[in-house]
Amino acid sequence: MSDPVVVIEAEAAAAYDLGPEHPFTPLRRALAADLIRAYGGFDAPHVDVRTAAAATDDELARSHAPDYIAAVRRLSEADDGASAPDALLWGLGSAGDTPAFGGMHDAASGVAGASAAAARAVASGDARRAFTVGGGLHHALANRAAGFCVYNDCAVAVHALLDAGVERVAYVDIDVHHGDGTQWIFYEDPRVLTASVHESGRYLFPGTGGLGERGHGAATGTAVNVPLPPFAGDGPYLRAIEEVIVPAVTAFGPDVIVTQDGADPHHADPLAHLAITMAAFPRAYAMLRELADDTAGGRWVALGGGGYNDDVVPRAWAMLFAELSDQAFPDEVPAAWHEDAQQRTGRALTRNLLADTEPDLTEEELANGNLAGERAVAEARSVLT
């Protein structure tokens, strides 16, 4: 019999919209949820689909400065908050990557509330695993928006676990970008391990996530980073998880694992260069599932994250949910979803979960990237173990 799984649908995620030309669109998340629904994944008898209330200011204040929360409220209610004189101070200016928008506080606190509800469901024993598509906003700092992220729902979820009595939480981030906001929020908290595999900050936003970032004070050793070079490919990416992150989490001994599961490491993502294939995703998800089973009694909270290719994100997260919920989805996506998704995106979409193209790179670029990636994993392993 399958373990109970709770799905928290973030209704407010539809309103988390940074503008028509912005890559972080609500459509990418909606397509993923609709694909899982089309497969019947949410209808399984052990899956309980719920909605959640927005995070309260008190819940947000566990991860964010009260002055910042007040500024988000004020700028989201202004006629043009992104042009306000102090918007740039809070990372919400029109010239930045996270411009303020109308209703911003309600949308962002709604996403945070969904992730917190997923965490509480696992902490209470109501479910063994929990999932929300509309989350993973890992760049938001305690007092500043960044990287398309207003409130850090990952940190809000971890704090919800700690406040529910969970003693140790491992946060694992497999997005192509370093999980900087979550790391810094817990950088001095020995109860939380933050582990991130990502494209090196030498080449990609946010410029952090080096091997020397290890935590501070009593929390020294509770930050683990594996920065990979561009074009590293599947092998180094998966080995970074298996040979560095898995041992670190195992040694830490968490009670619950929270994962940020961005789909932007894929080679067709327009904002990064890590060059992994679709085949790497289910292998990574299986490792996360096994890690939760082996170290945390199966208790796993899975959040979304980045990913800016509409042909990749829905298929990747459908495979994530299949792993998390003990389901097997046919490789061919449902025809009705495929037709609808093509109309909504205005582009031709792939018909199979694992179908892929070759990375648009030369053999030399792929070989050099893979070799550099193997060296990066070896270096991380030697430093961190």
C-alpha cells in the first residue's frame, strides 16, 4: 500500500505574474499541474489534494524582516510600485529582475502558505510526503527580493517544520541556480542543512554557492555546495547528488527532507548552461526518494523551482510527482493535455516524457564540460567529506 501523499495547490500562484515578457510565468506551473491531473495523478486513492491559506505576517517574519514584509505590502498596493523611490532598495524596482506588481504580497504569501501547509502535513504525520508545484522561490533574502522571488517559501516551509517540533531538516536544492536565499537564512542555524548542486556562480546568477560557503558558528558544516561548470552534463550532475549531497545529508541525519526541484538544469533552458538531459531528472528524483527513505523515514516535502522552457518543466515535474507518489505514468503524454498545452503556449510540444533533443553543443564542448564537471565533483567530495 502506498504511503499517503498530500498535494497543496497554490491558487495564488496564478497571480504571481512578473509581467508578459518575464520568463517566470504562471503558465509553466499551471501546465505542470494540469499534466499531472491529466495523467490522473491527483486522483489516486492515497493522494489528498488540498488548498491552503496564505502565510500570515507572523509566519513570513520567521524568514523575513518585518520592514521588508511591510514594504512588499505597500509596493504591491501602489499604482506603480516598481517605480517607487525605494523599490530598488528592496529588490523590487522596475530595473531589476523581480519588479513589484499589483497584488504581489497576496500572491507571494499565497505561495509561501502552500509550502508551509505542505510542511505541516508531513510534520504532523498527516502524510509521509507532500508536494506543491507553485513553490521553490529560493533566491528571496531575509530583507530583499531577488531572482524572481519575493518571499522565500522554501525557508518558510523549513521554519514551519521547526516550529512544529521537527529537530533537524535537510534542504536539498537541485535547481541550476544556487539556493542562496535559503542558505543565508539558515547559515547560522545548526538545525538545518542546506545542500545545493548548481552551475557555478563564476558563470551564473546569483554568483554564490562556492565550496567555501560552509555555515557559520555552531552551524559550520551545515552548508554544502557543489558548483559545476557550464556543459557539465548528466554524469557530474548526478554524481554530485550521489557522491556529495547524499553522504552529507546522511551524516546530518534529518527528520524531514525538503527539496527544491527546479527543472532549469536542462540543456534547452534559456537561462543556464548545465546541459543535462531529460533522462537525468527521474534518476535524480529516485535518489531524492531513496535519500528521504533512508535518512528521514520517507518524510519528504517537494517544492517546484526554476525552469523556463515550457516543453521541459511540465514533463519534469510530472516525473517528480510520479516518483514521490509511487505512480507510473505512461511515457506518452495525454493527447488532450498536449493539444491544449500547444494552444496555450503557441508552440509545438514534445509528446513523450523522456523525449529529448541533443544539446546544441559541439562534441568538444560536451567532452570538455563533462571532464571539468567530473573534476568539480571530485574537488567538492575532497573538501566536504
